[in-house]
Amino acid sequence: MENSCIAFKLNYCNGGSDEDHVGFRGICNDAIIKYNITKVKRAWCSHDDCACKKYFDGKISGDELDSQWEPEINGDFVCYDSALLRDWCMYAGANSDGKLRTIRGGEENHLCVLTTVRPNMHESDRIIFAMFIMHEIFSGDDENAGYVVADNHWRLEFRPREVHMMRFWDFYQNKDGSTRWSGLFRYFDDATAVKLLEMAVKVKHGTPEESFAKEFLKQYPYK
């Protein structure tokens, strides 16, 4: 089905990264905080209300910054990216002018993929680091931005050593053939979703997730 699936563009976050996880489950380290603020000037990272910006400017300590992310302590908002694979909920957020973003495509029970570009990586090499079945989609309204909630079971992450095989632009094309990406998301069809799931099986071959990846593909009903 056309436009039934969604791909999201994420600012790179290496919080919680290790040999099995790209990140997106904690606050970035000092190097990435500096990179996001001073080099690429991410809108929220550079905002005076952002906890990471306050930490970077010396207005709060590292412990204070950490406490704003830890759900068992305060669970306050730091950024959507840092909690993405903690909560498995993707928020559309707001534009730089403060206008809330809405989600006008995608359908529940179809595929969603999460993409990012690491520091100094070319856009043409954009990676997919996780995928899931969408359990709930809220389009958004005048008071709340749109969001997508992952199914509790059908979730799959790719390890840092695997993501180079999951390049977004190998599966998706702009109408003009370019690899430009403006905005937050792209919609794609189920034929592309199946190709992504087939590649996931290849990537996960010989790993503990191989059988799950095969079942993920097998159960996807929109072939």
C-alpha cells in the first residue's frame, strides 16, 4: 500500500551506545554534545532551554543533566532522540518556528524505520538503525505534535557493525533521484518495506536475532 510506512530522520545520539547498540537510549557524550551545538547547530541542541546546552555552557553539572533523563529519578525532557529506544515512541516535535508537526501518512500495523547520519557521514550513506511495526499513530493537532508508538513485540535494532548494510537510500529514491532529505519523515510503500525486511534477514544471518528477523518478514501481511 502506498505511503503506508514511515521513515524518520533522527539527529545522531550516541547515548547508551556500545558494541551492540548505536545509541538513542541515553544522553550524548561530551564530544557529540559539542558537535551538535557548535558544528551542525541542531535547533534543539543549541536552544537555551535545552539541558545539554545548559550543561555545555556550564550552567548545570553532568549529574544534573543525567538526572533529567533518568526516568526513575525525574524523567524530565532532555530530547526525543535520547529516549527513543528507551520508550520506542517517535515524536514529530516542532519546526524551528515552534509550529507543531503533524503526521499525515502511515498506517498502524505497517513498518516504520529510524534513520540517522553519524558525524561527518555523507547523507548518501544514511543508515537505518532500527525498525518496528507501528502500533499507534497520532496525527497531531493544534495542541500536540504527532507521534508513532512501536508494537511491543515487533521491534528490531541493528548493531553498529551491521548498519552499514542498512543504508536508507539503497531502498528509497526521491523523484529526482537525489539523496536530499528535508523535513522529518518520508513515506514509503509496503513493497519497499518487504525489501527492507528481506535485507534485515540477510544482515541478521548467523546472529541471535536471525530467527526473529525471519519471523518478522514472514508475518508481515502486506506482501
